[in-house]
Amino acid sequence: MADVLCSEQFGSGAARGCRAALDGSLQWEAWGRRWWGFSGAFTAKPGGRDGGGGVAPGTASPPFSRLLAVFLPQGFPDSVSPDYLPYQLWDSVQAFASSLSGSLATHAVLLGIGVGDAKASVSAATATWLVKDSTGMLGRIVFAWWMGSKMDCNAKQWRLFADILNDIAMFLEIMAPILPFCFTITVCISNLAKCLVGVAGGATRAALTMHQARRNNMADVSAKDGSQETLVNLAGLLVSLLMLPMVSDSPSLSLSCFFFLTALHIYANYRAVRALVIETLNEQRLWLVLRHFLQRGEVLGPTSANQMEPLWTGFWSSVSLSLGAPLHHVTSSVSELQQLVEGHQEPYLLRWDQSRNQVQVVLSQMAGPEAILRAATHGLVLGALRGDGPLPEELEELRNQARAGPEKESWVVVRETHQVLDKLFPKFLKGLQDAGWSTEKHQLEVDEWRATWLLCPEKKVL
């Protein structure tokens, strides 16, 4: 057997080798030999683009592999995050269940507005439809303004919220024909909920696509996700054509199918969201990692922290943390400002209200991602002083001081925690980086207020 002269591979697929044939041409192994157990080789004559004339790379690959290329991003699996495949599989299951539930809901709405009823008024049906759509449009605008900036920080929770709200909206649509005296109000509420679902689902989908894309290929990942969803919806459409005639004459059977599909939809959504392993820190993941670090001296990796992150509840931690607070809300006198500034040179000011367990952080113009991460860590450490879990010795002393001292001494505790964090935070930051967390960016909720202050002798840029 002649020695391998060279080899090539497409993306992350198996490589194929090339040997010298007796006539001097290059003899390449068949594509898919190592993937699928095929044997044999084909001979390529000099002059072709792949070193031979007849067969281009990839043309001899198995048909299933070529079919997957239609629905998976180029370079899969190396071009996407490791959690891409489990998430997309469960996401496809939930989309299929949602498509069937949607068919049942659409059938109920059309029945309610009078489709198939000779006595129904076309103008009344049109008016109902227009009121329903306009209500949803207004709701979409208001909800996007109100909650749009919060969805990046808790994409998983908002994704789950959107799909549960979608199930509630479809349930209202199914119940609407049963309550004809309030049909218009019911379908308007349902459409309003669906529009909120559209905002939350679209926004979180964009955030998750950014997480999954690993080669600056967000467009490809998003496009292939759309292809997968279209295929699933097509399958759902075909099944719906078979299902609707069987259940349309039996409201009880229709409701039973809807409840089964809803249970499947919620379960698949939970499994999909739980499969995500996001390497950037939001407030919940930062609190989980920090608490473990304070108690055991170890930093949780992204996989462990994401598995522990609450999905149903716990959008907020026990301490109320406000990053990017306006300076005029934090202090109202020169003496208070002096108390906030002295004792440290960090590009943020922090005020702790012990009675409400509220931490407000004023950020400097020069505060970068690392400074914001330290400020959030500082605020959560202060919140931990109000808890009962074990803490390092220096923080345990501060906890006793905070519990024993009067309310007006909170600024003293804040100043001393600055000194503790000077030693603790570099270790914590290095542990985060070693564990695989991305510290160059974060998903903490930060407002746009920034400030400068003249009482600080030196400003530190991080």
C-alpha cells in the first residue's frame, strides 16, 4: 500500500487521504469512508479543481449528509456552540406541538367569527378581525418599549415565558366560541398575548442566535433556524389536515388534544431552555457562581451554573441591584458624596440601603465591562451579608458589624467591602476565566446613567 501523500477535509468532517496511483495520478479515498464505513477509492485525473478531473469534493458524500447541510449551519458542529444540537432538537419538538395547537385554535376562531354560518355578517366578522389586530399592534409597541432591554439579561426565562403565554393565548381562542357574548374581548386579549409572544420570542431568539454563532455566522445560524422551523411547521400542517376532521365535531376531544399538545409543548420548551449553556454572566448566574465561591472557594463552570439557574421563578436575586443609577438619586449632599468616594479608587460609587436590601451603583464614564462586573459582585456581596450562609472570615466580621451597627453606618461597611474586594475580586475574576466564563462582556442589566466626580483623587480604568 502506497503512503498517503496528502489529505483534505471539509469543515469538521472526516479527512480523506490521497495516494499515488501507478499511472502517476492522484488516488483519493471516497468521501464518507470514515463516517459511514464505506470502502473503496476513486481515481482523479490531473487537472480537476480537487486535484482530479471527475469528482468535486463532497459529491460522493452520503445523501443524508447533504440533506443535513440544508438545515444545519455551514461548518457544523464547530461553527456553533456545543449546546446547539440538543437545543434545536427540543425546539423542533415544541414548534411541532405548537403548530398543531395553533391549528386547533385557528379552527375555533374561524368558527367563532361565523365561517360556514350563512347567517353570519361579513362586516361584523371584518370589524372583529380589525379590532383584534389593532389591539395586538398597540400591545406589541408598548411591550417592546417596556421590557425590550431586559430580555438580553434573562433570555432563557423570557423564552419560556413567551411560549407559556402563547399556550394561554391559544386556550383563550379555543374557548372563545363557547362564550359568544364576549367573543370579541376574548380574541382581542388572545391576540394581544400573541403579539407579546412575538416580541419576547423574537428578541430572545436573536439573543440565543448570538450565543450559538461562533464564527461570526449569525446570519447563517438564523437562516438555518428558519429553515428548520419551516420544515417543522410544514410537517405540522400536514398532520393538522388529518387531525382537524377527526376532532372538529367533538369539542371534548379537541380540548383533550389541545391539553396533551400543550403539555408536550411546555415540556419540550423546558428541556430546550435547560439545554442551553450560556458562558456570559447575568445577575442570576453571577449570584450562583459568587455564592459558591464565597462558601467553598471554588468557581462553578458554565455548565453547572446554567443547570442551577432558576427558570420558572427567580428572575431577580434577593438583593435589589441597580447598575447605572443616576447620581442625584444616590446622594443629596457634599458629605454623602464624600462618604461614597473616600476609601477606594474604583470607577463606581455604591450606596447600600440595609432596610430595603437595595444596592444602587453609580457608574463612571470610564467604567468598562470588568468594572461593571466588579460593581455587580460588590453589590451581591453586600446582599450576602444579609443572608445566613457561610462566608470568608473577613466578610463574616463585616456581617456581624452590619447587623450590630446602626443604619447610618452602612457607608462604613461599603468602604470596608471595597478593601476586601481588592483582595478577593482578582482571585474570583481569574477563577471565572479559568472556568470558561466570558468576562469581556456580560448580560447584566445596566442603565444608561453615567457620572463624573471631582472628589476622587485618582480614577482607575478597568
